[in-house]
Amino acid sequence: MDNVSQVAVVMVPLPAQGHLNQLLHLSRLIASHNTPVYYVGATTHIRQAKLRLHGWDPSSIASIHFHEFPIPPFTTPPPDPYAPHKFPSQLVPALTASTHLRQPVFAFVGGLSGIFRRVVVIYDLLMSYVVQDMDSLPNADCYIFRSISCFSVCSWEVSAWPNLPADEAEIQILKEVPSVKGYYSKEFSDFLDLQYGATKVSRGEIYNSCCEIEGFYLDLWEKRMETNGGGNLWPIGPFNPAKIPGRSNHECLKWLDKQGVNSVILISFGTTSSFSDEQIEEIAIGLERSEQKFVWILRDADKGDIFAGDARKSQLPIGFEERVRERGIVVREWAPQVEILGHPSTGGFVSHCGWNSCLESIINGVPIAAWPLHSDQPANAVLITKVLKIGVELESWTRRGDELVSSSRVEEVVRRLMAAAEGDEMRERAAELGKAVKKSIMEDGAARTKIESFIVHITR
């Protein structure tokens, strides 16, 4: 064996789309350096990750070894669009069932440790319970993967952080992020307690980010880790492709081909958000009155098993699609969001500000109308609108998710982003940032150097 092939990497993702996706992208990047990568999880979630791979040629994951393990049956309730909060509680049974991966994953890594000189385990922080026994293997090195922005992490920790230069503007912005403490359901809080209470086996933390996006906060967190003896920090993203190879045949891309540059706004709220029919009606009315071109991805949130049963089909106002058919389309199935954001006709994005969506928007130079709904999204919205200044707030986050955002507010913000000088200025800043990030992840760029130095580090 050469030095690289003496080391194997095992990925342990959280079974939720935004987490599965990021570690699959990282798996591809590491595997491209001639390093064996094993991506592990329950059968249904590995199937989901592979099915939804986008932005890369599907054949690019052919070298990744997928290992499926059985977990106990779990309930798959549908999302509740009328819940008093927007956290995807329907996913909690699947997350809880994933804790049963502890023994089989440990046995699997133990088997690899007898074959390879070193086994590197990269695990989602919210899978800490599953990997906590790895320190009993003398040749296993573990790294925590943070699936969120470093800005989010800093904002959650800032109140308990001693000796911070409180007068700095970057620190003050952290304090503007609304707290999510006490927001989660008891079931998810119990799951979090299980993860945070598990023994942390780690030689460092990996972020899907780079200094061009949040350099100040990466440096701040790295100093915090050094103070606490937490190992190295590795910002080795974005994992997104700098250039999308090929193109899918999705109808919305053909429609975009016929539109002008920067003339279309994308509306998409990710895989963990559902709206009531009343809120969907308000969005539809606002879009119609804005008179702007749009692509609206209108899907219900994922269930714990996306292959179990049918998804709810949201109701639109009668005659809406017919009235707007010349300037807008509604997509009700899985759509190639990366390709839509990368299309020259796309000039804006109404988004929940999940970290995947933020990165996809940033790298393509598309400004955001921020509508955060839960988890790290409120922090990401602050990063987008107040730090990077490449977005406008459509709706501020509140603990309750059943308050309607009016059609007039949707209309106003869409117009500001797409048909006002303010939007043009944000587009210019977003384009400049996108170019810098693309340059960073291409050959000889700073982010590319980071991933290569990480490979050298784990294969030393």
C-alpha cells in the first residue's frame, strides 16, 4: 500500500437531508485524492443521499463505499404545517432510531482498523453518541463535522465566552442573533442531550466554509478551540462544485433558458419546512402582485423516511398558475436547486437560510431574501444580511411559526431584491463574493489548499 491507501475514512452522517448531503459531498472530495471512503448509515437514508446527489456527475461517487446497517423500525409521521413552531419534529423518530448504529458502526470501524494503518472517522456532531467508543481503537482518529456555519456556533456560545473584545462590531453582531434555547420539543431536546452527553472523541472540527465567507468567526472559534484544547479547526469548504459538470434535463432549466439575465427569483424553503395553505396563499398573492419572474419549488418537508407514503400537495389559489404562466412556474417535486441558482437568469433567492442553501447561493453570486424558520437558520440570516450584506430580511425569526407573513410583505421584498437599486447593489456584492469563493475552491485556491493539507494530515 502507498501512504494514502493505508488510511481509510469513515463518514457518519446525521440522517437528515442537509446533513447527509454535506458529508456525501465531502466523501467525494476525499475519495478524489485516492483515499478509500466508507459512507455508513441506515439503508433508507443512504438511498436518499445517493438519489438526491446534485451538482456533481452521479458517477463521481462510484469510488465511495456505501455500507448499510439495519436500525429498528421507526414511525414516519407527516410534517405538521399548522404546528406552533417550524422545527421538523417529524424527523425525530428517525434521528432517535439512528442511535442504534452505535454497535454496528463500532464493529465496522474495528474491522477496518485491522486492515488499515489508520482509520479516520468524520462524524456529524449530532452523531456523537454513535461514535463515542472509537477511542478504544488505538489507530482510529475522529473529527467532528459541523454541518452549520461557524458564525452560528459563535453566536450560540458568545454569552458564555470570557475575555471577548466586546466593542468590536463583529462581536456585537453575534449578540443580535436570537436565542433558540428552550425552543425545541422535549423529544428533540432528549436527543440533543444524548449527543452532547456522549464522550467527545475528536482531534478537531471540520467546517463546510472558508475564510472568504466568515474568516473573522473561523479565526475567533479557532482561538477558542486552542484555549480549550479542542484540536485543529479545518475550514475545507465549500464542498459545492465551482462549475457544474453537465446539466440535468429538468423542465425549469429549459424555462430559465428563455428568460433574461438576473430576471428570475427562486423561492425554496428546503427539505425541513412546511407552510399552511393560508401562508402559501399569501406567498402566491405576493408573487403575483410583485410582477417579477419566478421559479417556486413548492414541496412539503421530508418525513423521516422519504420513501414511505405520499407527500401532501399544497393548495394554490384558484387560477394562480394559469394567471402567472407567462412569468412563473411552480415545481412540486425534487428540483436541481444548485443548477437553478447557477443559471444566469436567476438573480434572487427567497430562502429559509439553511446552510446548504446559503452556500449554494453564495457560490453562484445570488442575493437572498431571508425567511429563517428554525435551528441555525436565524443565525445564517444575520450572517447573510448584516455581515456579508448580500441579502435583505423578508421575515425575522420568532419562536412561533404560525404567524402569517402577509402577501404585501412578500411583494415588497421581492420587488426590493429584483426591481430596485438596493437589489442591484446586493447582486454586485454577491457576485464579487461568489467569484472570490469560486477562486478559493479551484486549483491553487486557499480552500483547495486546505482540503489538500487535510488529506496530508490524516495520511501522515
